[in-house]
Amino acid sequence: MGSFGMLARRAVETEMPIMVQMQQLIRGAKDVMSLAQGVVYWQPPKQALDKVKELVWEPSISRYGADEGLPQLREALMKKLHLENKLNKSSVMVTAGANQAFVNLVLTLCDAGDSVVMFAPYYFNAYMSFQMTGVTNIMVGPGNPKTLHPDADWLEKTLSETKPVPKLVTVVNPGNPSGTYIPEPLLKRISDLCQAAGCWLLVDNTYEYFMYDGRKHSCIEGNHIVNIFSFSKAYGMMGWRIGYIAYPSEVEGLGTQLLKVQDNIPICPSIISQHLALYSLEVGPEWITERVKDLVKNREIVIEALSPLGEGAVQGGEGAIYLWAKLPDQYVDDFKVVRWLANKHGVAVIPGSASGCPGHLRISFGGLTQDDTKAAAERLRRGLEELVNDGIVE
């Protein structure tokens, strides 16, 4: 059997994180510019960072805090949820990023062997979270070919015909990796279907502030709904690792069970990171929207770079920081294309197969300044022109 046979099957059978594979690819190539990872180019607000610097020697920073988060941060988040998201019946738990929030919820709401529902293209880390917690019956529904919106008709049929009923349905809004926004009427229909079937709806709102072309983000609330939020992208706090869960206050015992999971993973989120989150909230959402406006030009630059793929090949860009592109039909092995683009043309993007859709690419337009986006996009354009005209030429 050997040592490998002694490893947990849950871990062994969980897919390798695509971002780890991309980091290895980038390290092995020369002078690669990344349009791969979902990050933003800005740092947290300067005034918030300045305040945090003054706290370094404060003894409480080095101690454990409340498992569910600093009381003053949770109070500020409750106010934000009420004013901005119109969530009035939710309680808050602060987590070490939105990914940990998702894992907390899967461990709290799902048992090994339960079935769950996602929609393609799905967020790869969410898929892995189900795999590694023993939720192996992952039902992947289709997206609308034209809009990439979740297919609510398919969901209705699936929830009515699957026994036992799936425990949880999850969506990201606006989408990662799709960059599309689920309109409020459709989100409400999905919610109603979940409520009628008796299953949870988990909505990841990480990109709530990243909306374009006049679109407005909205949230929904109910005793069957849990919402996830993040500071990572909005406030440029990727490495500070702060997210939070808004869960229904009226569901008896839910907060208690979440605390069990929380205490066995981080105990509490980083104390200094929570202070930075609090000070960033004080700066206000206008600080974020000013920076998001600048991403519109980045989006246009990358869309132009994708033009060699032809009309109708590019979708997304309504929200979040992503575009979703279809490769020519012969390139189902999208990771081969990704490796070639990195090694020959010096630009990194994400293969769509990591999100359940082989033959596609996810391209991020948030991580580079406008000048660097232009340089990376030019490499991408040249690579795609060669791919379409000559194929993969090493």
C-alpha cells in the first residue's frame, strides 16, 4: 500500500488547485505577465493602513479575539448589510477570507454523501471545497449559452426529481469565472425554488462592488439563504484574508454550529486584519467605486485582445473582473493552450476546464494597471492570432 495509501481519499480525490498549477507554470516560464489570478492592482486605503501601523505594539493584536469576529467590526458590518445590501435579518461571522467562509458553511450545512448543485462555469475552489469535505455528488447544471446565467428550468426539474433533495445550491454573483451578473428576478426565482424544495441557497457576493454599465448589485434574504462577502478584492486586501458570512438570525442553532467549525479552523481571523477591515469600512464604498471605474478601460483593452477568437467568442464583463472566452473548437485541451501562451507569448490566463468547461479561457482584467494591462493584452492578442492562423507552434 505504501504511504500514499494512508492518505485521506477525500484529499487525494480533490482536484489540484488551478492557481497552484498556474503559479508553478509562471515560475517555470520567463517574463510572464499574468491575466490569470483574480486580484486587483490597488492596495488598501492609505488612511486605513496608517491607522493599523499604530496598532502593531498593542498587546491585544497578538492575542486571540472573539471567534465570530471583533465586536466593533461585526457591528459595522451589520450596519453595512442593512444600508447597502438591504439585509435586515442576518447575523455576521467574520472569516479568514471568503474561501474559508465557504468551507465553514459546507462543513456546517452538508454531510458527506449529500448532493449539491453548482452551475457551469463554476468557481473551482467551491468545487474543491465540496470534494474535500466528502460531498461527492456534485450536480453541475448548465448555464444559458447566450448569457451564462444559471438555467432555472433545469434547477426546478432537478430539485423536484432528485431524491433525497440536494442539500445546497450555490451561485456566485457577479460570477467567477463568468463575469456575468444574475439579474434580481432570476436570483429570486432560484431562491424560491430552493425554498420550495427545502434546500439551502449559498450566494457568494465577493464582487458586489464590481458592476459595470449602470448595473446595480442586489442581495436576497431568507431563512434558507446564506450570503458570503469579502474584503479581498474591494479593498485590495487579498493577503490580509478577511471575509464574512451573513446568515439568517432566525434559524435556531446555525450560529452555534458555525462557531464549532470556526474554532477548529482559524479560532479567529487575524486581529490586525480585522482592524484594517474596520478602518477600510470607515473610508466608505465610494473609495472602491472610484477604482472600479478605472477597470472599465482594462476590460475594453482585454476584449480587443480577444478579438482574434471571432464574433461571439467572448462573454462576461458585466461584473466582477473576468471575461470568458471560447477557444476554436479543436482546442478542447485548453490547458495545453494556456501552457503555450505562457511559455511562448509570456502571458498567463486560466483554463476553462478548471471550471467545468473545457475549450475556454478565463481572463482577469483587475490585477494590472492600465499600462501593464495593455502590455499583457498585446501578448495575448499576438498569441491568439498565431493560435487561430497557425495553430500551436512551439
